[in-house]
Amino acid sequence: MFVERQRQMLNLVLAESALELVQRGIWGAPAVVSDLRRRGKEPGMILLDRSLHHSAMQKLENPEKRGRPDLVHISLLSATGTPLYARGELQVHVHTSQDVILDVARSTRIPKNYLRFRGLMEQALDGKSGGGLVRAYGGTLRDLMTAIGGDPVVGLSSQGKPEELGAFAERLARSRNPVVVVGGFPHGHFSKKTLGVLDELVRIHPDPLEAHVVISRLLYEFEKAIERINR
Ligand SMILES: C[S@@+](CC[C@H](N)C(=O)[O-])C[C@H]1O[C@@H](n2cnc3c(N)ncnc32)[C@H](O)[C@@H]1O
């Protein structure tokens, strides 16, 4: 597992992310078969995508939280496009709803083109190296937290305790090894299993926001907090 520690490093974890390969149980569903034909791919090697496989997904558990690789893409672009990431002070991890962990190697440039991103994720989830940029392992969120050794591990949620974003970012910047967990899913809230690994749950805005908006706002405030502290 690719985890690094240094002063003022922030770990960002996208948890229960809606990113997975199409599961065997729906390989024969018409929406999946026609997508496989169109792409000339083998079953089990394509990403589950609600915009293409909606009808087939009703058979799955928790369908409302799954099949949104586009959300993961936008969130990763938001995180890896920041000066914090460029300076090597942000480590990004993706945990999926199916308990796979993807480590994004430092200085990786996530493809801006969605089709290229999809190809990279399909390779990584299929056990290929994803060009060495992204590596996938079986593992729970707890496994990832143990590897990072985060202190504190803060989940962000619209159900959390309200905290002013600038003050929250400064608290993180002054912490030993902060980890922020953001949901990588479109609807619903963290599962009990995820809540069990969090030290606290914080709300940064009165309204529910998109994950990529939460990430952009937090990382900007974190950068400003580091500047204030180092001044
Ligand atoms: C699209 S939201 C998931 C929807 C969920 N109904 C919600 O309100 O949190 C994706 C993620 O963004 C983060 N998020 C959304 N709104 C937030 C808020 N007001 N404060 C803190 N985090 C928030 C949470 O981590 C959430 O899991």
C-alpha cells in the first residue's frame, strides 16, 4: 500500500466510491450485453455505469450508491489539480463500495478525458497496473486507515457537526497526520462500517454538496491554513 508521511501531509480518502467492474450477476442483462458489444470488451472488464446500465442495476444491493465512475473522476481531478497536490503534500486514496483500495501514485496526472480515465480504472480494477499510476488492492476502509495511521480521521458529511471551514482546515493543518474522508457516492450517507472507522463527523456547509465541491473548498482552505501557520 502506497502511504507516505511527512510534515503537513494531508491524506484524502474517497470512501465507498461508486467505482467497480460490472459484476457477474448482471453480465447477461441486455443493457450490459449491448455495452459489451459496442465496446468489443469481455464481460467483467467494463466499469459499472448507471448512465448505461441503469435497468440492470436494480438487481444489485444499494444500487443508488453505485455506478458513478464520473463522480470519482471529477473528484480526483479536483484534488490532483491543486497546488497542494503539485507540492507533494496531498496523498489521495480511493476506497470503493466493493472494498477495493486504489492508491494514486504521487505526481500522477489523472486523465482529463473521461474515456481515458475509464480505461485506466478498468485496467487497475482488473489487476493490471494502470500504467503504474494507479494500483488496486482488496482491502477495507479500516485496512487503509491502519496503513495510514491517521490522526485524526475526520469524515465529512452533511449530517456532521457544523464547523467553520477555515477553522476546520487550520485544525487539520496543525494535526499530526490528518485524514479526511469524503463519500465517493451520489446519494445516501456513510455506512455504519465507515462511521466505525471515523473519529468524528464534520459538516462544512448547511446544504448537501457534491463531493468535488467539498474537496475543492477544503483543499483551498487547507492551503491557506498552511500558509498562515508557516508565516
Ligand atoms: C454527493 S455527497 C453524498 C450525498 C449525501 N446525501 C450528503 O449529503 O452527504 C458526497 C460527499 O460529499 C460530502 N459532503 C456533501 N455535503 C457535505 C456537507 N454539507 N458538509 C460536509 N461534507 C459534505 C460527504 O462526504 C458526502 O458523502
